[in-house]
Amino acid sequence: MRPHHNLDVWKKAVDFSVEIYRFTEKFPKEERFGLTSQIRRAAVSIAANISEGAGRKSNKDFLRFLSMAQGSASELETEVLIAHRLGYLDEREIKEIREKLDDIGRMITGLCRYLEQKATSTTIND
């Protein structure tokens, strides 16, 4: 099994990506290559960056990919806000998406802190 399979944050990010696909199914057809595509790519990018980082040899590389995952989460938040303002997502949907994004973001931050502490304790113990 690959290392990312053991990470709860990766599992949540994958599930969230699937939910985002479902939310965007109802977007207007003319948005298929615009906002729909952007939102879907940003959501997938969160999980993809977590898995790619977990597969790297160093914690420094992993932290860099976790930072990119956080960036994708921020991008996604902006895009769903725009979709909401355009009337493609209702209040309940935007609230649910934001809550899940916040949860994933907190998990990524926690994982970053863990990796940074691990790096610091390794340096101190060397």
C-alpha cells in the first residue's frame, strides 16, 4: 500500500473531490470548460498533492506538496464563492463545501506541524 493510503486527510480529500463533482453536475452546460472544470481540477489537486508529497523521500518535499494542497484549497474556495454568487450553488451547498474545506485545511495544517516537529526533533537528536 502506498503511504498516502494511510492518511485520513487524503481519504477526506478524495471523498470531497467526488462530492464536488456531484455539486458541479448541475452547473450550466456553458460552464463545462470554464468554472466547472476549474472547480473540479482544484478539488482533485488537493488530494493529488497530498498523495504526491507522501510519496516523496523527504519531509521537506512532503511539506512543499502540502503547501500546494493548501493553495488548491484556497483556489477552490474562491471558485465556489464565485459559483455561489452566480447562483450555481445555494446557501446550504456553499456552507457544506466551506465546512469540509476548512476541515481538510485544518488536517493539512496539523500534518504540516507534525512533519515540522519531526524534522526539528530529528535535527536536535542528531
